[in-house]
Amino acid sequence: MRPIRTFNVTPALPQRLEALRTLAYNLHWDWDVETVDLFRRLDSDLWQSSRYNPVLMLGTISQARLNEITEDEGFLAQMDRAARRLEDYLRDRDWYKRHRPNPVPGECYAYFSMEFGLTTCMPVYSGGLGVLAGDHLKSASDLGLPLVAVGLLYQEGYFAQYLNADGWQQERYPINDFYNMPLHPERDATGAELRIEVEYPGRRVAARVWRVQVGTVPLYLLDTNIEPNNQYDQDICDRLYGGDIDMRIHQEIMLGIGGSRMLKALGLAPTAYHMNEGHSAFMALERMRVLIEDHGLSFAEALQVAQTSQMFTTHTPVPAGIDLFPPEKVLHYLGHYRHCFGLGDAEFLALGRTHTGDFSAPFSMAVLAIKTATFINGVSKLHAEVSREMFGELWPGLPLSEVPIQAITNGVHARSCVARSTQALYDRYLGPNWAQASPGAALWERVHTIPDDELWRNHEQCRSHLVVTVRDRLTQGLRDRGGSARELTEAQECLDPFVLTLGFARRFATYKRATLFLHDLERIRSIITGSGCGRRVQFVIAGKAHPKDIPGKELIRSIVHFTRDQGLSKSIVFVPNYDIHLSRDMVAGCDVWLNTPRRPREASGTSGMKAAMNGLPNLSVLDGWWDEADYSRTGWPIGHGEDYEDLDYQDDVEANALYDILEKEVVPLFYDRDKDEIPRGWVAKMKEAIYFNTPQFNTARMVKDYATQGYFAASDRAHTLAAADYGPGKALSAWQTRLVDHWYEVRFEEVTISAIADLQVNQPFTVTAAIQLGALTPADVQVELYQGTVAVDGEIHAGVAVPMAHQGQDAKGRSLYGLDMEYTASGLQGLSLRILPQHPSLNSSYDPKLVLWADPDSVQVIAGVAASPAVV
């Protein structure tokens, strides 16, 4: 029965307890352990049954309990302290102010992401991408950045996982009750719900706006599950990564285009736009439309202005992970933009194609993001290398090492992932600022002053807590599906709180090789049981496969079957429905964090960072973040970074390497105890994991990198180009049009080298180039000498570019450029010359994607003579 009127009923709190409402609606509580303790103290059973949701808890707790605590002086004092901490936190975030003393007027950064993993009670994330986005917001708040975030609010979110009796993954989709979650509907000046509309073929779809307060950072989420939308359109914000390709493009239109309109409706005019993956790249189309229709810019001018303030972070290490849409669907859903831009079909689709002449190629969201961004980065050093190979063709003629895709390695939010007791330990010995301290800060030296016994006893408590958590979760899951009495008993007896525990938790995709540790069943059984020596090993495993990923589901079932068939259900445990809460218990309570992806397909990985912050050594293939960590002192590498063509052979080699490390290094070190039952060598490795990894792989460092390398510069450029009714932006666009129109006229005609073929180290010589610039001027270009060692294939690899000085013109009107140089290394060395565009308003000379190299077959090279004098 449909209601004739609806009401949003909020908890009726006594006036003395109003601070609880304020605390509940700011997610700062998620990383403030004392505020979490406050809500747990209110009603520990209800806190757990509400999935750690303070808003739901306050709405369902009995009035009698509320009245009771109004008389509890201890509780009230704790509540007041928590309220003061929140007030102090919101007021005292000063990193941004200290490092950005002269921001542009209205400086603001918009961060777009398909998912945000912030806390357990908001299941609108699927995994690492979302949790990374959530940690980005938390650290942006910690640092005081003027950042706002944009996403979608999913009615069913990502699925809840359970296993049937055969160990096969099943999915449930619990409905999210937004009115009992820590978020608010945004309202306009009249008090009505704030809504925006987005055009789809033959209709307009409405979306209302919700706000989640993440410390000082507002996260705005769009929700289409409202009238007057039809049922299909209401389902746009139904399931994260659900539905077919049409539903996916509907969602990404709402995220990118709807998100941009939402910011405008909120009165926000960001100075930098950050696309976290390519899902939101349609944002660029909407921004260009506004610049054309509202400000009178041409398409070329609008593209130039929009690109100047946009940033793109790719998280995808393989082409198969990129969203690709058929050309006909893009034209069907977004064809009205091409009319606004004045483009033909092929020109419009070229925005999302690497090879613009391939008219059958699909439309790539990653390519659209790259072509409309001025700053592009991968999420680890290795991933940046992989990304340069994937997308290098977008910069034709540029060496892969120079493709402008930077590396900003991911991090994790320390206060969110380090166990409560471990945080107290760090606060005591390192001081309260450790969670944001930079690498190299003096306080990190104090890690080595933490008493071994104190660190070890704390970790043993974390392991015991994990064992209890796993037993409770398994028992509850069995009860939900009607498990037998025998199964319930086994669940209550699984794991041993005193045994070496390896953790593995991540998405169950085949390339992550969750079952590599089972490659040799007899050998792993011997390791687990201790082969009679009593030094046993156990595994805690968790993670979800995508509902349509049958091979991923097979991996889960194979683990369950192995444990049953081998009678190892007490030593290998798969814990269903992996979420943020379970993740925090696992990264604190396991002893070793295991990761076995196929290199280089792990873009970054962050669970191992969380484990390291809790003092866990990593045992991992050298991929993602681990490839750049100090993996010898803070854990163990599997292999040495090899790449394989024969995948079966790779599995053999790396599985045996894993077993060898466990048998010869990990197990002996863990069980080597002194008279006080403390494994001193193991504790030393724990301290190294904390010392080296906590400051480096931290979102405090990561967000600082995004700010100093991206947000600040993008905001400055955007402000500059928008001045005087976009005058500088129009001028830059006109210059670039002229550059493209006349680039074909530019050529090297003569290169003079004052040296013969044989040189000695540090022997000076001069190189001069005579260049025909056509209609361009020396101010439009920069000429560089590119030199380095010649490899066996006859090419210069990893060369170094050195600018050449303009020396005027010769009698033929050619521009002359010269450079005095010498080689500092022996061997077969080579040089070449190249021309790149230059303009004071460009972010980089690579932005126009033009480079001209001296062609050895067509350029006259004169060697062994002095350079010709310039004629001015």
C-alpha cells in the first residue's frame, strides 16, 4: 500500500544528549576510537547488531536507556570530551593553510569516484577502489584540504556474501535504509529536497542529493530511486557494478554529468576536478557544454579550459579492466553533446579512441579521461610503468619513459586501519602525531624504543580477538543457513590463538591466485600440520568474487573443498562477507599478510599496507606497492620480479618459492622464542614493518602528493585561464590551433656536430641544428638534444633530453640551435634531436601530443667541423 504522505522521523534525544546526534552524523567517529567506545558503551549489543551504525542505534535504543544515561556522569563526561575533540578537529586542520598560503579565490577540489568505502554501516563500495577513495577523503579532512567528493548512493550497494553447503558463493542484496544511515538529504533555499536532472534518450531523469560529512569534507551522493522516475531509472542507483552495459553507461552518465550539475546546484565552482578511475569521465562533456552554452567558448576553447583543471587517476593494470562502450551506444545516449560541440560522429567518438581513424573501435572511458586531463597518474611506480605502456600510443613519438603518466603510490588511512590497542601503543611511544607524520620525521626513530614484550603481547591480544571474531562470524553464518550441530561445533573450535596465522583477503579474481598456496597439496598440508615438529601454520581467508565471475567463485569453492577433504577446517578458514570491519580485525590479528598476484597485474594493493602499519610482515609477489617497499627488511618477496610467458611454469616456480620461504624462514623465525616466550627476531621484523611502511604508504603522504603535484597547480592554471572572461584560455586554444595547423611545416634541415665518430670520456664537442619553423616562431617550440647509450637494437633507451639554446637565424632564414656537450660514460653512445611545443600556459610540452624527431635518413648531418656562426 503506497502512503499518501511520508515523514522523516529522527531520534528523540534528551537535550543533554544532543551531542550524540552531532557525533553520529560526522564520520569522524569512524577513526576516533574514543568516540567508537562511547557508542559501544551506550549499548554494546545494539552497537554490534546495528553494524556499528550510530544513527540506527540512536533511532532504536530504548527511551529508558537514554533517560538512564542522562544521569550517568561518567558517560556524560566521556560524551563531552568526544564532542570537544570533534570541535577541535574541525577547527585545527592546518596543513593546507601552511602549505598553500595564497590559494586562488574560491579554491575547491572535486573528487569523483564510483564508490566510497568509509565505514561498515555504509555498504556502497565493493573493494579496494572504494576504500582507497574513502581514505582519500579522510586524509583530505585531516589535512584541511578544501575538497568535496561526488558519487552515487546505491539502494542495494554491493552484495552481501554467503556460502551454501557446497561452498559456492551466493549473493544477497540488503536494502540500504538511507534515513537510518549517517547521511542527510540536501535541501535548497526553500527547504525542499535538492534535486538535479540529467537527459537520457526521450526523457529526463531526476536525482536527489545526499550529504555524508567526513570530518571537514562533504561527500555528495546522487540517488535516482525517487518519483517521478520510472522503475528502470530508479534502478540506476540500485546496485554497484550491477546490470548490463546499458545500466553501466546510465550510471556513469549520472556520475559524471549528474555529478557536475549537482556541484553547480550546490553553488560550488571547483578549481580542480579529480577523476578516480574513468567511470566519471563524462564529466568533461558536461563541463565543455557549460563553457560553450553559458560562456560562449568554441569547442576547442572549452576543451582547452576544461582539460587545464582536470586530473585522472588510473587504477587499471590491464586493458580488459577499462570500461569500453560500443560507438552506437555512446551516440545514442550522448549524441546531443556532439551537436552542441559542432562535431561529426567520428570527431566526437575520437575523444574516446586511441586510434581516431579506427571507426569500429569502442569508446574508452580511460582514453576520454586522459584526453581531457592535464595530470595523469598510476597508483604505484610499477603501475605507472605499466600504464605508460598501455596508453603510450596517445603520445606518438614519445619514449615510453617520458609518457606523462606520473606515479603517486596509494596509501591507507592510519587511524582507520590500525587496531585500537596498537594506536594507544604508538601514541604512548611515538606521540599523537604519528598518523600523519612524513617519512623521515624524527618520531619514527622511536619505533625501536617500543619494548619488545609490550609490542608482542599487544599483537597476541589482536590475534586472540581475530580468532573470536572469526568463530562468531562462522557460527552466525551457519545458523543463518541452518547448519548442523557438528558444523556449529567445528566453527567454535576453528583456529588456534597461539599458532602462526597467515591472512589473505582480497577480491577473488583469477589473476590474484588465491589458491596458489594449494598448488602442492601434500607440501602445504605438511606445512600446516607442522610435520610432527609442532610448529603449525593456519590461514584466514576472505574476499568476494563478482557475481558474474564463475572462475572466481570456483576458487572459493576449491578452498572450502580442500579444507573439508583434508580435515583441515580448524586450520584453513574462509570467512564469508568480507567487509571493512573484518578487514580491520584481520590486518591486526594475523601474523603474516599473504599476496600472490600475477605480476604486474596488481596496480597497487592496500591491504598489505594496513597489515604493515599493524606490524605484520608481508609475504608477497613483487607487484604493486610491495615492489617499491623495503621488502627484505619488512617481509619476504616471492621471486625477484620476474615476468613469465608460461603461466603454469610461473605457478610452479612461485608456489615452490612460497613453500621454501615458509619452511625455511617464516616458521622458524616465528617460533624462535627466548626464555620469556618472545620471538625477538620476529618482533624486530615487526618494528621494521612499522618504521619503513607506516609513513610512506599512508594516505597522509598520498594526499599531500596529490595536492602539491596536482590540485595546487591545476587550480592556479584554471584561475589564470578563466581570467578576463576566459581570455587567456581562448588565447591558448588559438595558439594550439595555429600550432597544429603549421606543425607539418617544421623540419630539421641540417645538423652540424664538431666531433668525429671516436670520442673520449668528457671530451667536449658542439652540436648545432638548422631548423625550418615555417609559420611558427622560436617562442612556439623548444629544441632538445636527446642522448644516451645505444642498445643492441640500435635504439637509444632511457635517454636524457637537454634543451638547446636558440642562437638566431642563418642566411637562409633557418633558426639555429646549439649545445656544448660531452659524454661522461664510455661505450656506444648516440644522440638525436627533437622539437616539442612550448607555451607559458601549458602544463607540459607533452600536452599537445606533438613531437618531431630528426630523421637520420632525411637530415643532413655534418660531422667533424665547427658549428656555423649565426646570422642575426
